[in-house]
Amino acid sequence: MSMRPLRTGGLPLTWRVAATATLAIAVLAVVAVLAAYLVVRSSLYSDLRTALREDAGAVAQLYREGSQGSASTRVTGPTGGVVVQVYDPMGNLLVASKPEFERAQAAIPPSDVAAARRSSLMWSGKLGGKPMEAALAPFDVGVVAVLADPSYIGMALTGLSRALLITGLALVVLSAGVGYAVAAAALRPIARLSRLASRLGPDRLETIPYEGPGDEVGRLTESLNGLLLRLREAIDAQRAFLAETSHELRTPLTSLQGFLERASRHAGDPEAQRDLQDARRVSRSMNRLVEDLLQLSRGELVPEISPHLVEVGEDVLRPVAEEFPGVSLSLDGDGLVLGDPDRLRQLVRNLVANAVRASGGSDGVELGLAGDGPRVVLTVTDDGPGIPAEVLPHIFEKFYKGTGGGAGLGLAIAQQIARHHGGSVAVTSRPGRTTFQVRLPGAEVGDDSDA
């Protein structure tokens, strides 16, 4: 099962957690502001109506007792700006404390006034085109109404809304900084775990130290350490298997090489001689592969090279091309390098074998040689389906098997041979064309005429 590649370009986890916390606090701030607004609004209207009800009761009591004095001295209202109206038993307006409230359009509907004859009640509506709050209370020969303009509540709520909005915005801005600090502190153990895990590799499977509590991070570290231990055991078992298998293969391969050499000495037919030469070359290649497996079991894939002055075109590319009939060869010069000819042939052979396997035959494979300043450039190109983008970064890893099959060692060996020669292997791929490029440092040959 292939791994899905990670998405790039997203916000770091710390920023995402901080953004989530900020959003949550912003929602809470909005809810708190709305709740405070509604509570204050309800409280202001409740205080106004309570005051109006008390004033209406005081004026009605004054009229019932027939005491001397002015009704205006008995009422104050929340702001002191109240109006007193007196209605007859039929609900008709008789008199008001302010002339503008004696007009018909400033009178409370008679049906509402008649309802107040039975018991005191509150009334809200428009009188004279303005919203008003009123408390009505009955007395012996009519109904008294105490009115107040609630517009001051709206002005107070506007100021309160502005203050709450500024406070809410300041709280959101502050919460962003606090949220980031809290997220960074909470995720610091995970960041440390990620940093330590990024240093691990196939040759370094050390357990990650952890001294924190047994929380989620502790359990994650424990699980990761358990996985590392199992991987280390699997790699050790793999190396033991490779060592044992390679050791068992060395004896029959050595015997096979001896038989082939003896048969080559006694063969008189030139064609048989060529066949035996090919067989001996293949057996040497198998012997090198066994040696590589032995080195791999010891932790190193390719041993040190034995350097010689090598003409890459004639000593490396042409022999490999002859091993794979159908592979085309293009030589732009011989290309002198200082290296091990056997190892360089192994490098190119592995790349060509990989290309033949990918393209389904030798006819679509090209071998090339060119110079690039002080470098010698070898290319192996095939017309296969190409290497998927998600596979491309892993093809040089040991035992990584792509869609073309193979044991997963050929390209890893090729890369290490190139590195041992001071060079590199790179690959570019698209459907219909894949090119492996090997860059090796050219050998510096002195000019005797300068001596």
C-alpha cells in the first residue's frame, strides 16, 4: 500500500490550534456581549416600569384620599420626566400635566383605559408619534396614567453596545496572543518528539527518551519506541538472513567460476569460447552481487574501490551494451575517470537492467556518454511508462521495490558506487521517457610537454 503524500502549504499545527482557540473565544465574546446587552436592556425597562407603576399608584392614592397637593410632587420617574394624564370612567382623556399630551392623538386607547378600571396595568405604544411607556391605576371616578419617554434607554444601550463591542474586540485580539502561547506550550512536547523522530533512519533506530507524564504524548512516545524496537529486530533478522544466504551462495559460485575457467581453457571452438566468456562475466556479476549482500548485512553496501584509469566508453559502456543486445550506444569521446572498472560496469549494468525491465525490452534503451567540463556524464534512457511522482523520491532506497519489480538493491548499489567515485546519480521521468544521469569527476591527465 503506497503512502499518501503530505499536503504542503498549510498552517502549522500551533497556528491552527491558536486560530481555533481564538475563534472559540470570539464566539464566546459575541455571546457574552449579546447576553450583557439583553440583560441590561431588560433591567432598564424593568426599572422604568417599576417606577411608573409606583408613581401611578401614588397619584391614584392622592386622588382617592382627596388630599391637598400637586400630583407632580408625588412622581419622579427614572429620569424625572414623566407626564400625568387623567381619564374618566369611559376612557376619555380629561386633563394632562403637559398641554401636548391633552390632544386626542396623545390619548391612550379607551379600551386599554377601561381595562385599567379593574386593576392597574402597564401599557406600551406610540402617543403623538413617539414611543411611550405608561402605568395606569384606577381611582374613584376615573383612571390616572403616568407616562415616560423611554428614548433615554436607547441612548444608554447605544453607549453600552459601543463599549461592549470595543471590549469584545480587545478580548479577541488578546486571546489570539494568549491562544498562540498556550498552543505552543501544549504542543512543545510533540514538536520535540517530531524533531527527535526526524533524526532517525534505517541505520539509526534509537529509542526516543521521554521523562514526561503518561499522557497522550507519553503514550505516543511509547508506541513509537515499540515500533522502533520491532524495526530494529526486523533489520537485524534481515541482515542475519542476508549474511547466511550470501555465505551459502559463495561456495557454489566459486566452484562455478572454476568450472567455467577450466571449460574455457579446453574449448577449441571460438563461438564456444565467446559463450563461455559471457558465462564467466555473468558469474562474476553474480559473485559481486553476493559480495554486496554480505556488505549489506554488515551495514555497508559497497566496499572501498580499487582505482584505475578507466576509459568509460570502451571499458564500461560498450561491454555493458554487449551484454544487453538491442541497447543503443552513443559515445561522445571516451571520458577518462579514475575508478574501479568492475564497479563502474556494475553501476551501469544495474541502471541498464532497470531500464530494460521498465521498458519491456532492450530496443527502447539508450546508453550515452558526454563531457561536461571537468565531469564525465553517463546517461541511461528508456521509453517506458515513467516513474510515478510519489515513487521517485524513494527509488534509491535499499529494498524499495517500484512497479517494475526487482529486489530493490540495484539502484541503491548504483548510487553508492557513484558516491564512492565522488559522483552522483540523478533521475528525471515522465511518461515515455526516463533518464538516469551519472556524473563522475574526470581524471586529470598531465601534459608531458610542459615538463
